[in-house]
Amino acid sequence: MSATGRRVEFLARAIVNRLEDRGFVEFRDAEAAILVVTKAIETNFTHLEALEREARLRLGDRATTQQLENEMRRIAAERGVIL
């Protein structure tokens, strides 16, 4: 497992634990919940990376971080994606 994969799993575990600790959700199988949350996080990261690639293509290499973020928001709005 890559370092990114471990971080995503760690984040998923933290989310599942926090939801249970705060009483929002009671999971019968925490490991299954962690897998679901991990998949959701990975999917969201994949979509964000695609938005970033599209924004970089539109703006070019000289774009600032703020310009890049603004363009990502515009692209997301065009596609009906909520960030």
C-alpha cells in the first residue's frame, strides 16, 4: 500500500471513529464502513485531480494557486459538481 493509500485509510478510520464516538452512526461492521468511506474519499480525490488537470490545461503553467482554485470552482460549477 502506498503512503497516500495509508493516509486515506487513516482518514477513513478517523471519520468512522468520529461518527461513532459522536453518536451520529452505529456501525455493525466498522471495517466495512471504513472500506466504504475509503472508497468515497478515493473517488472524491480522483474527481478533484481531474478538475485540477482541466484547470491547469485551461490556465497554463503560470497560474497562481488562487487562480487555479478559482478555475477549478468554475469547472465544477459548469459540471454541476459541489465542492
